[in-house]
Amino acid sequence: MKSQRTFAIIKPDAVKKNATGDILNMIHTAGFRIIGMRMLEINREQAEGFYAVHAERPFFASLCEFMSSGPIVVLALEKENAIADWRKLMGATNPANAEAGTIRKKHAANIEHNAVHGSDAEDTARFELSYFFAGYELF
Ligand code: ATP
Ligand code: MG
């Protein structure tokens, strides 16, 4: 399978508890190349734009509040089968259902404060990468 790109976020809960280094290490150990990385804070409106597909979900307001509550690390990852493999490494959305060895099992507190984000398909990966990275910022 050919090389694929996906988009990831280390969410405010994980940055706050100093799990960034461990998560980056898990990413490298799993064979991903980090081709873009930046630490930043987003405001409420920027979080709403990013999560626009979830606008009708009951947890939308709370999710956008959380995602703009502190620094995040945005990542562009590359590897064969990157989208599915990154979601596998993240583990289930609810850490109570996450498998051993996954990032959410290790670092997530609950279904909302769940440490990491990952694109779920090729079109969302393209949108999400372009939301945070210009082409010239990717290596
Ligand atoms: P992500 O999109 O962040 O990679 P995901 O694809 O596993 O996670 P989604 O269904 O896309 O899960 O939900 C997006 C995010 O919204 C979740 O990661 C979580 O932070 C939050 N979320 C999802 N379901 C709930 C819920 N029932 N209550 C509160 N927050 C939720
Ligand atoms: Mg999702």
C-alpha cells in the first residue's frame, strides 16, 4: 500500500498532563513519520470550524470549549495506511473501551477528554491537514 497522510491532535488534557513526549514516542515507535508539528492554542470559533461536522451533536459546545481550553499539538503523520493505523493506535473514543497498548487506554480520562484526535477518512484528512498546515510546512 502506498504512503498516506493523516492529521492528528494531542488534545489539551494530554498536553496539560505532560503526556506529549510519551505520545510522540508511541507515534515514532509505531512507524509514523512526523512531517509537520506545531503547538498552539485555538479559540472557540476555530474549534467550531474544525469540528463543523459535529455541529448537531449534543456534545458539540462542550467539545469546542474543551478544545480551546489550552495548548494543543497538531501533527501531520505519514506512513502506509496512516489513517486506519493512527486510529488503531489511538484506541476507542471512550477509553473504557480502548484496547491495551493504545494511547487512549494509557492517557485518556473519559469519552470527551480523550487525549488525541485522528482523521477518520481520506477526505477528512485532507480538510483537517489544510485547516492547520500550509503545504510548505510539511516535510
Ligand atoms: P476524534 O474525532 O477526536 O479523533 P473519534 O473519531 O474517536 O475522535 P468522534 O465521534 O469523531 O470520535 O467525536 C469527536 C470527539 O468528540 C471525541 O474524540 C470526543 O472528544 C468528543 N466526544 C465524542 N462523543 C462524545 C460524547 N458522547 N460525550 C462527550 N464528548 C464526546
Ligand atoms: Mg472523529
